[in-house]
Amino acid sequence: MLPKVDKRPIRLVYIAGPIDGISREAAQNWRTEAYDFLAQIGVVSAVPGLEKTKMKSDQIVKLDDNMIDLCDVVLVNLNYLTIKPEKWWGTGTLIELGLALARRKIIVAFTDNKELDANFLFLRGILDYKFNSMSEALNCIKELNDKAENE
């Protein structure tokens, strides 16, 4: 198994989070903000999902799988898991996390000032970093990148 990225700058961040069950605007706005922040620090983003409506399911899975394979870090929005269970969606996000774990990618997750339910014990155990805001998560990626560049 390959080690997680260390001692080299982060080149590519895969941006994961729910698309189904929320508005296009809700799915896109935070991704655009993350993309813009990462671009300002010289990190490329892989932003999956929003333009795949004409693709078949197996094509989407293969595309996302390839992007995760190429990335150094997965930034994941887990806000959807902090709301009432009858509103849960985002099975694709959980699959993306499984792929990232299998490939030993650094996983940086965030929610908006909410904790993940104690029932998500396994999920909480795979996260390398968990923050209470996207801003904190993005700053973590910047710090990891800065540290690698300075070593």
C-alpha cells in the first residue's frame, strides 16, 4: 500500500460532497469557493459531478475513480450527515471516501459547526482531519502544502 502524501506539495485536490437531493446552487456554491481558494494557493481541483447528467452511472463511477486515483487530497463536505436522518443522501460521497481510503489519500472533511453522530464511528475513524468549517479545512490544506514546500 502506498503511503499518504508527505514531504511534497499538494498538486490535486478532489472535491467531494453531495449533489443529489440538494439544489444545483447548493451543490455548486461551496465547490466554487473551494476551487477558487485552492487555485489561489496553486493547487488544482478536480470537481466531479455537476456536469455528468448525460453520463451513464458506470461512466460517472469510472471518471470519479480516476480523479480520486490522481489526487493527493480529498476535501469532503459532510454537512448532509449532520441533519435529520430522513434527509440523508449522498451515497456517492461515501463511495468516494471509500475509494480515497483504499488509495491512502489524505482526507480533509468539514461540517458547519456540527459534529457527526456517534453512529458514524467508522466514518469518523477514516478522516485524517475534521473541521467545523470549510474555511478551516481549506486552511489545513494550505498549511500541509506550505509545510511540504518548506521542507
